[in-house]
Amino acid sequence: MHAKRWTCAKDRGKRSASMALATIAAVVFAGCAGTTPELGGGGTVATGGAGGATATNASSQLEKCSESLGTLAVVEDQAAPWYRTLTQYRLGSTVPVLRMMIQQSNCFVIVERGQAMNNMMQERALQNSGEMRSGSSFQKGQIVAADYTMSPSIAFSQKGTSGAGGGLGGFGAFGRAAGLVAGGLKSNEASTTLLMIDNRSGVQLAAAVGSAQNYDYNVLGAGFGSGWGSGGGGSLGGYSNTPEGKILIASFMDSYNQIVKATRNYKAQEVKGGLGTGGTLGVQGGQTPASNNGAVPTAIMPLAAAQRRLAELGFDPGPADGKPGARTAAAIREYQRQRGLDVNGRLDAPTSAELMK
């Protein structure tokens, strides 16, 4: 009786092992050796193309805009430590695919500030040399300014960060089969950052950290041969060629989507007194209003700057050459009279403070 029960249990174990092997075969031969990279946990890599405001085969998860917000240059710091991650994985620059994604989104108009600038300058040099045929239209004043600069960086990228299945090996034949699947399950992860700067003021307008994750299955590794029959199969990772590249681009898409969401409802940051005038955090002995309990600076502005400011306000100080003269003194006196200051025709501290408001 006990022998009969043991035989039945053994048969059930073999059937379970066969089912596990069938599952492995289905995963491998169906080509499902890994999962799709996920933006912030789900999503796809960048695909398709862009021509002007038209996008083709763009990812359905890429954020898009009905109108562009300005011109944008993408600049990559290839001397930064994170760039070594790309060379380690034999990956090239992130700029081309980022520019393609950004153009597909129609949120910004891309302008060239990379290596192609050399070609642009070469064409203009040929024009200036007189070698170009007439009508080439390479005259000055045609290059479009970049309103913003976007800079990418990689915060973290790792292949095969986790696995499972170590505890399944103790459950006989089925445990060994399940362990082949779970033990070959590896997580690929990446975290990336995008910063966007206003080129005129140097103010950071937006920043975003994105992430992506996927899983690889390596179910025909050396363990396959050791547990089942003779010989071992070759390794078939889901993204065995360039999984890091797919994950990094998916992570950058997640970063960019968050930039777009943040800038759609953009509200400029404001500092009392104006940006770049000292801020509201004072320091002892400082010359900013915050350092003097709200008082205006005691420094006297340069005469040329005062002349320009007087002209802006409708007075006539003469040319803004920084040189004192009768016209400048007369303009200062009239300004002092209208502002209720001591009328002396000199650019003193109270007059400077009033002009700098």
C-alpha cells in the first residue's frame, strides 16, 4: 500500500516537472524571454521618427503638446562621470534619441548646438570666401537662438539587480524546474535626470528624475543541463544584446514626460525685490536690502549705468559714456527734483538707490 502511494506521488512529481519544462519551452520558443521596459515601472522605448511638427510611430506614452513652448538645445556633458556608464555598455550619445523624442512631442523646437555646428560654420565660411554660387542665402542673421538648454544625466543604471527562486530548489523535480525560471529572472533598472535652463537668465526652469525597469529571463543557462538530462543550453536573455540601452531610453522618456507635465502649467518663481538682486536672506555686513533690514544699497551705481537709466526714464543725460558733463548734471537735477531728493546734480547714494529701483 505504501509502495503504491509512493509510486503515485512519484508520477505526480514527474507530471509537475514536465509541466514546468513545458512552461519554460513556451517562454523561450515564443520569443517571450523578457518584459518590455517600463517608464517609472511601465512603458516602452522611443521609436519612430519626426519631421517638423509631424511625428511617425511615436510611443503612445510620450507626452505631446498642441503648440511648442520655445526653442531648445540638448547638451550632454561627456566629461561627467555618468557618461562612463554609456561607454561601459558600449552605448553612444543620448542626444540623438532625446532630440527625436522631443521633436515628436512638439513641445519644443530643436536647434543645433552640437557637432553639426561645425558644418554650419563651414558653409558660412565658404560663403564668405566667395566660393558659393549666388543665391545660396547664407547671409548673417539666420541662425535661430536657443531659448532653453536641456541637459541629461544618468543617476543610476544596473543590469541584473535582483533574482528569485533560490528557495524553490528543495521541492524535488518541480522545484528544480521552477528554480530555472525564477532564478533566471533578473531586473534591469535605470534612473535618469533632465534639467532645463533658461539661456537668457541662467535660471533653472524645470527638472525631472525618471526611472524604468524591466525583467530578463535566462532559462536555458548552465543550470538547465545540470538538472535535466545531459548537456546545457545557451543563454537566452530577453534583451541580451543591449538591455541597458533600452532601459536608459525608457527612463529618459519618463524624465521628459515629467518635464512636459511640469512646464504645461508653468508658473515663474518670484523673489521679492527681483531675481538676482540679493534675495531675501541677508548676511551681516552685506550690501543687499535683506542684509540691511530692507534698506536700499548704499553703493553708488556706475555713471554710465545711471545715464542709461535716466534716458530710459525720459531724461536727457547725453551719451551713456560714463563721463560727467553739463547735460548729465542737468538730467540728474531734474530727476532729483521730481523724486523729492536733495537737488545737487550729483550721482550720490540716495539718487543711485532711487535709480536702481
